[in-house]
Amino acid sequence: MKTVVGSLIVALPSLCAVAAPADYPNRPIRFIVPLTAGAGSDTTARAVAQKLGDNLGHQVVVDNRPGASGNIGLELAAKSPPDGYTIVLVSASNTVNPALYKKPPFDLVRDFAAVSQMTAQPYCLTVHVSVPAKTIRELIDVARAKPNTLTYGSSGSGGLSHLAGALFAQLAKIEWIHVPYKGGAAGINDLLGGQINSQFTTIIGTVQHVKAGRLRWLAISTAQRSRAIPDVATIAESGVPGFDVGGWYGVLAPAKTPPAIVTLLSREIVNALKSPEVGERFAADGSEPLGRTPDDFTAYIKSELAKWARVVKKTGIKAE
């Protein structure tokens, strides 16, 4: 997957005509992570927080506030003073939630200032080796020949892997059966046992099983190939143009945070992403360091919100 870190380092200084206050930061910055400690999101945030703190000269303290699909931590951040001393982790799943819940407690665009997208992480459309398909085109042919016989697992109804399967069905014009689990690992267990045919999985979650010949990757879900597995084609290039789904993590600040501070934070996050230590941490699970500018990240969030709203409306998907 192509990264854009280098170009952003050049572009960021020109975004801000007014410099951040000379004494900023003069105390620790709180980095709210709206998910549990030890999760992939948490380790991603902590890797960046440590390097960001080094770059800024003040500690960046991770504050885990899980609950309500991330809404508790994000709402806390939205209501925090817009002074540059509170930032929050946002994920791809948070752009799905507004389409699933009637009265979300905040608006991702109105109530926040986008700082930077940190990572992108592809899913693999993974099948049990008993499935008579070695390519996306062959899988589509199997599904069309026998509608509603192939199954795909997910980490839960309304989750990103569920919506990935629904979007794939829309674009590929197939009908298959969704099987929700309480977490992606439970689905992988049944995939290994052949109880389900397929699932959108992470690279790290299935790489050993693929190497052992128990599972097969057909393609990755993002628009560009992954540097971790460059020989695996994308779904879009394999016969389903327009398909682009991936996990990602980014950073937001409360709305009305001074633009100069947002730009400074964005620049230093990009610098943190360039460090070998952070790069190694991301490479371990197939993540790609990105580093979008605030304007680019805002546009990307808007596009993700619109995409998932369309998918949810067309499919009638409900949250658990």
C-alpha cells in the first residue's frame, strides 16, 4: 500500500499561517482511547503517544474510556476544552455508528477538529480451503450459481466486517448469508472448522493459518495492495470495482481547537509515524502508517460517513 507520509511532511508547514503559542504544550496532553486497554487500538495509540510526547517535550497520557461502541470516549472528548490538551482516537467503526444509531451523542464533523489519520489496515477476504474458489471471480461465480448457500462470518451485527460483507454483496451482485459472532476470533475459529465459508479477517489474525494451508486469502479489501502481502490482489482489481473497505485509526481534537495547534499536532503525529519503532509496531499487524493532513482527514471522514450511510440504508442492517 502506498504511503503518503513523505509528501505530508512537506505540505504541513504551509497549512498554518499563524504559529502555535510558544509555550504549547506546557503540560501533559490527554489522549482518550475509547476502547479497552490492550486492544489493537490501544497499542496503536500508545505507540504514537510515546513518540508524540517525545517530539512535543511533554508526556501524552493515554486515557482508556471504553463503552457504547466508542461513543463514551468520543463524547467525553467532544465536551472537553478546545485548548489542545485533549485529543481522542477515532476508528473506521466510528464512521459506521451514526448510520446505526438514531441519536448519536455527537457529530464527527461538527463536534471535532480532524488532526490526522494515523493508519490504514486492510482486511482479507478469507475462505476455508474447502471453498471451490481461488479468486474473487470464482467466488462470485459460486455464489451466483447457488444463491444464499455461501456464508460469511463477522465480529458482530453492524460491525465493520459485517458491512464489508454487505457492501461486497451489493457490488458483486451476489446473495450470501451473514453469520454474526461476538468478536472476530470466534468467527475465525468456526472458519477453521468449516462451519462458515468465509470472513473478512485481519492479516495478523489469519497469516499462520494461511501458511499452514488451512485457510486461503482471495484478496484484500482496500483499494491499494498491502506492503505486508503485496502478491495478494485487491477486491477492486479482481472484478469488483469500487470496493474499498479497511480499518483505520486517526486522531481528533474538540471542535474550535486553535487551527495552529491542530496543525502542530498533525505535523508531530506524522513525524512520530516516520519513526522506526512505530513503523515496526504497525508492520507487525499489517497496518500502514499514513498521516493525512487535517483537511484531507476531514474530507475522508465525510466520505466514510456517506458511504456507510448508503450501505446501511440499502441493506437495512441493524446494530446488535
